[in-house]
Amino acid sequence: MSNMITVNIDGKQCQAKEGEYILNVARANDIFVPALCYVTRCSPTLACRVCLVEADGKQVYSCNAKVKDGMQITTSTENIEKERKAIMEVYDVNHPLQCGVCDQSGECELQNYTLYMGVQKQSYAVRDVNRPTVHWGVMNYDPGLCIVCEKCTTVCKDMIGSNALSTVKRGADALDKTFKDNMPKDAYAMWNKLNKNLIGFEEEKCIDCGECIAVCPVGALVSNDFQYTSNAWELTKVPAANPYSSDCSLLYYETKSVSIDNPHEQRIYRVTNDSHYTSLSGAARFAFNYSNKVESKDEAEFKKAVDALKNSDTVLFNSFITNEEATILQRLKDKLGFNLVNQDAKAYQEFLNNYSSVSGKSLYNGNLKDIHNSNFLISVGTYFKSDAPSVRYAFNNAITLNKGAGLYFHPMTDTSVEGFGKAGKTILSIASKPLSEEAILYFILDQFAKDLPSDIQDYLNTFKETRTKTIVETIKEKVVEIVKNEETGEEKEVSKMVPKKVKKEVEFTYTKLLDIIGSDESLLSIIEDMLAKKDTYSLVVGSDLYTHPQSANLAKLCAMIEKYTEFKVIVIPTSTNTLGVSQLCTLDDEIKGNTFGYNVKANYEISALGDGNLDMPALNQQEGTFVNIDKRLVPTNAALVYNGYTLNDIANEILDNKKENTIDYTSEIFENIAFDDLENYFSNDQVEHRGYIISSNEVSSNDTIDNISISNIEGTIIYNANPINQFNEFTALSPEFKDDKVALYVSNSMLELLDIKENEKVSIETSSSSMQLEVLVDKQLAGNIGYVPTFDKKIDTKALFESYRFTNANIKKV
């Protein structure tokens, strides 16, 4: 590659990308450089200063210094070791000696580096100030343990995009001036900052993702449910995949026995992640508590389940299952001939089929890494806040680190998205009209496509017209002044050029697509400004499109964007394994006759929720695989024992080809690789070694797409969405989210418009159903569209919506 260079680190020749940070290059080549404050995918904070190295004879901070071709780097010198040791002494000043009970003890970076750098005495002292522990949402903050490394504030800003954490004044005494003369300069500078600051919290901005807990190197930030429950070294890490959303991020269930008296029964104490490589949503981190506890097998009910399946006309299921289970359901369908119905996966499957009919490939061409690496991004048809946290993180990360810009089209106004950058400059949130998605995608083609087929270009031209607008220009105007010499009285003319603002009428090409979208001509100039120095593009599309009345055409338009623009396109799977199910199962539309459900209500139901006729294991009790948003088959492992029956047990009573274990199907799914042979880790060079990427196949294609079918939803509108960190019936059973309610969630402005008060009940009537719900305010929501959740299986709020996520509603106070 032309941008690859060679540098020498401690005598080792290392290949690196031009412009990479020295610290990342060292890590990628397994060369240790200590660092307390740096998170790989975020900007440097320069807070800890222990990552000092010598580059071409000059001392630099490796987290912030970039490599150059031929650079000679030394990671340790006598002066560097002296600076590092002094810094660690300062970090230890007034740090509580409670390692025996501290939740971080055993994996504490302060503890590790203090020992590594041989700190055996304390040369400095300063009077401490009272720093009481505070409770923040799902976590506790102990400022007495905080070393103000700023990892938490950095990841909240650069990765999550919430900006809920920041440094605030500590109120301590100033350091004695003699320290400045007697201490190494980096140690003094770091101590001076540490002595002045603590971490502050803005509750309304927080989304309870817990990523700050993951990056905290000490015990300052700890989740409420974990604090003082276990020592880190007692826990067993079980590698798995996020079971709640389609990122399927690598996570670790950390388990140990329930008690000394009951050593054989394990429970999950917390969920952690490799924060340098991947982030988790709040659901993945905190909704781990639920599992389906079954003491023994119910043989009589098992026989009923087998008979019920044999006599079923339709099998209903959702996408919170493994690929192996999806394969079993397909084999059972082939054997018994029942209809196999998964409405969510069917809509996604049809969308991909229509997409392929234009793109010529069975899968979309983008992934999360493409989003992270882009500097211009567009999102259409996905509500970032609750639909796809990992996409939200990548979107924000690209804007923050790549000096990127983005457009977020959605009828729901999410104020947290507007905080990704400078509003209107780095990201623009456009409150588009419901059902305007065709116009949005045509608009993207109009602005970015090259060499479109003539019929499509002709159609786009029908929306164009020449308009004039007034602009203000700054010109240089020559001004002549008479200047008089005070001593001689002589006058002379002096000319100079001065700036002057003038109004000017200019012509521009307007597209009436903006009228359909609900925007105006200002969007054209904003995009023009945003595109300066941009060269890497990503388009994210989500589930609003899959149930849209014109979903087939929307899919084809997305494929046209992949085919005729430079955009990488990411089609977000709606649930954990929607993509896997869509690739493995032949799905039907019709629900007929006797029904058999897997985690779905039916005449006979098997369920991991403990609410069916026969129990099944939850996903944290199963081995198996998912296909994630990156089209990667990834493994997940069982954290807890399950003593009941599985779907494979039922299948073995019906299928000819019996399998001892569910994971015996793994090698028959996409590639002939056994479950135990699948890798599941990240290496220091940030390469993902998790399972494998499934193939995108060539399919026949053409460029046939339809014109826009213009329609509107007028009046009061509601949307089908969940509160943040609620994804399904499983997350709803987590103690951390037990207070979440199925309600009508509105903004403060909509509350006023409806002339109701929070916590009052309203009647909601749509064309398909009606019900009464409490009204709650979502502080991160703006505009006059509210949303209704679907996470509670016992409350059929889905009945309010026909298929599309938006619908008219008549809302009245009860």
C-alpha cells in the first residue's frame, strides 16, 4: 500500500500507516508502552503522560505523536523512567488504600503500573479535600478513587456522543510552588491538573450505556449492581456475543458460584468488554440478569410439545435465536411442511431480495468499520436512540475523530444526535416527513450519483427548477482618502482597499424533492459546505424502510446508491439474528391453522421467557452463533447451566438426522467450520478474529426502479419504538430496567400540545386498535411525534400499528 511506512521501535522494524499514533503502532507490534488515559478508538487526552517515548531523539507522548517514515523510536530511557515513576507517585498521593475491598482490585491499572514502575516510597504530600461518593444512573462515582485520567469523558464524547461527563473544579488547595522546581515537569503538570479537577455529570444527557465504567482504570466508576459483590479475580470470563441487538458485540459474562454453600450453581455478576475494540449498549451491559431457571426436564410436557409441532400448520418465531436453531426450524419445515413465519425477518429478507435485484449482490457492501472510517455519513429510516446503538456510536465516532459531517433524516427529533457535533455544521438533523423516504433516497442519488441510467436521470430532472436567491458577498472596494501632514500642512490622496458587504442575486438549481422531504433550499448549501475535503462516504438505512408501503422500491433505491455513488451502504438488521434468519430460512407470510410458537404467542408455545407450555434456554444459556450487522458469523457461549429441553431435543424426535448437541449444526450453516474451531477475540492490531464473514453471492440484476409514490400521514402521529436500552421481552425482565414502562413517550412540546400532564392516562385509538396508556416525557425527544414501546409481551402495543412504524392516532385524556 502506498501509504504504508516503516518505523523502528526498540530495534524492531514495524510497518505502519502514515499518520498513525506511535502508541497504536507499538501495540500492534506487541511492544509495551504504558498508558493510563488512552482509548484506542478515541482522541488522545494527554492526561496521564506515562506514554512518553523518544522519537528521533525528542521526547514525545506516544498517544499523540504520529509516525513518520524512517522514524527511530525508543520506548524507555533513564529520563523517561524517572518521569513515569514520578507520575505514578503523584497518582498514589491520597489514593485510598482500600484495595482489599475495591471492585477494581486485581485488574486495576493504577495498581499494576505502581508495581510495574517500582514505586516503593512517597515523595509528595498535599492536604486532601472531602470527596463524597455520588450515585449516577446505573453507576456510582467515587471521586476519592478517581485519578482524572479523562478516559470516561473521552469515550462519552468521542464514542458514545452523549457528552454527559466532563471535568469540573475540585476545590482543593493550590500546590506549593516549591513542587514545581523540585519535580519532573510532566509529573508536576499532571498533579496540578489532578489536584484541581474531578468528573462532573449531566443526567439528562446520559444514556446509561456504562461505557465509562468499562474504560475506568481504577474503581472510581462501578455499576450499582456489581459494587461490593465480588473480587475481580474470583470471576470466570465467558466470551459471548451481545444477544439483544444486531451488533452482536463481543462481551464477557463474568460468573462465579452463588454462594459458598451452593458452589455448583453459577450466576452472572457483570458483563464486560474489550473497550479498546468494541463498545456495548446499556442493554448488553446491564440486562444480563435474566435466565430461564429450570430444575429438571418435564417429560410429559415434552411429548406434548413434539405432538403439537407435528400437528402444527404454522410455526411462529422471532429473531432472538441462534443460527443453529434457525437451521433446525428450516429442517423441520422441510420435513413437516408447515408455514414458517417470522414477520420481522421476512420484511428484512424481502428488502434484501429487492436490494439484490439492482445491486447484483445478495448482501449490502458496508459494515461498522466503514462507518467509523467515513468522513461523510447519512442516516435514513433508523431511530438511532433505540434501534442500533453500535451504529450511533460509529456515526458519532466518525464525525468526532475524522473531522466528518453527517445528515440524519428522521421524523423523530432526537436531541442527543444533534449533540454529535456543532449543530448544522458537523451534523444536521432533518425532521423529514413520514413516508418521505423515497424522496430522500432519490435526493441522495441526485446529489451524489455519477453516470446514472438516462431514464432515472430524466426523472430526477423533472423535479429541478432554476431559482434565484440573495446572497451576501464580501468584496474589496477602493477608497480614496485625503491625508494631511500635521507638520507641513501638505495634503495628499491615499487609496486603500476595504472590505464591503454587498447583496447579490444568483441563480441556483432547486429540486422539489426537498418539498416532499419537508426541507428547503438551505439544505443544498449546507451539504456543499459539509462536503469540503470529504472523500469517504457511508449510508445507513434502518427498519422504517423495511415495513414502509414502498419498501420494495426503497430497497432498489438503496442499491442504486451503492451502485452509482461512492457510498458504502449498511442495511441494519432489526434484531439480534435477523440477518442470519433471513439467510437460512424460507419464510412465509400466512399464519394458518394450528400454530406453534417459539418465544411468540401461539396455540402451543415453547419459550425462554418461562411463560410458555415448555421451557427453553435463554440466549445466555446457549452455545451457538449469530450473523451480525457486519455479515460476520460470530460465536456465543453459555454462561449458565440449563437443565431443561432444547429445540434440538424436539427436532431429534422428528428429524432423521439426529444431533447430540445444537452446535453440531454449526458446520452445516454457511461454511464447514465446527463451533469449537471458531475464533472469538481482537488482536492488538485491532483486527477482529471472530468467526467469519459470510459470502455475498452474485445474483441477476437490472436498474428498474419506480417513481415516488407520494402520500402523507396527517394529524397526530405515533411511532413504534422502545425507550433506550429496551429491545425486547428479555431486556424488560432485567432488574436494571424494571422501572421502564409501556407508555406513550412524548416530548415536552407534545405534552403541551395534547394539553395533558405527565403520568396522566390517555386513550390511543388507531385504525387497527385502541388502548389506554400512561404518558411519560422523554427528555431527549423533541417535536410532536410520540412513540409507543413493544418490549412487554403481555401488552400488545404492536396492535396499534398495521405494519409501518408510523400511524395516525387519536389521543384523548382519559
